[in-house]
Amino acid sequence: MQKIRERWEIQENWQFIYIILGITGLIACGFYLAFRLLPSKFEDVLYEYLFMIVVTAISAYIIYRICMWLFVKLQSRWDVTYRWELIAIFLVFAVTGSASAKVSGPVLEWIGVTRETVNPWIFWPIRLLIIFPFYQILLVLMGWLFGQFEFFWDFEKKMLSRFGIKI
């Protein structure tokens, strides 16, 4: 436990929640990939379980290695004080992206725009335009919930200024 505390620069016990959430996210992403890769024809359910466990572990490890590489690159660029904050920031990006994409579906249905009724060349740009404001709001809200409001407020201002919107 002390090694984890030192590696992630944890000062308070409550900060371990980010480690737990990060590991849970890695396993969930690995499981999702394994589920998507699962062949449809296994003779024995034991082979299916074995396949899911092995592919989940391998996928989670590959995602972990990518995240560690990104942590090294982004820690100095984002000017974060502690390494555990990087996990919180990655979690905020993951939750915000997924949530804004999920929210845009019902909004599009509410205004009568669906894949079946609208040409894909029109549907996807409209969906992206709907996702964008939800993403901006959720990014700051999730950043606040995960204790990273200042980082995401600055990130938001920088992103909006690139679109010509000054705050």
C-alpha cells in the first residue's frame, strides 16, 4: 500500500478512490473489448469464460501501458501537482464524453432527428452540434465533482477561445 501511495503521490486516504476508479475503468474497458471480440461459436461455456478473462486482462494491461505513457507526456504539459490528479482528469474526460454522447440521443429523438429519418450526412453533423454544448457543461460539472474544477475551467476557457468564444 505504501508503494502505491508513493507512486501516485497520495497524501490523504480519500485520494485512493481515484486509484480504485482507475483500476475499475481499466477492467471495464478491457471487458468491453473482450465482449466485442468474443466469437459467437464456443462449444463449451468454459472456453468462453476463459477467453473473456484472458482478453480482458490483456486489453486492460495494454490500456494501462498507454495511460502510463500518456501520464508521462501530459503531467508536465498540464502542470498537475500530483500524479493521482491525472487519473481524476482521465476519468472526467471519459465520463464526460460518454455522458454527452448518451444525452444527445434522446435530445435528437425529441426534436425528431433519427438515423432512419435523416440522411447520415445531415444526422452526424447535427448530432455533433448537439453534443458540443452538453460536453462543455458536463466537462466543468464533472471536473468539479472529481475535485479538478480549476483545471477544467482553464481547459474550457482555452478550448472555447480556440472557437473564437471569449470568457
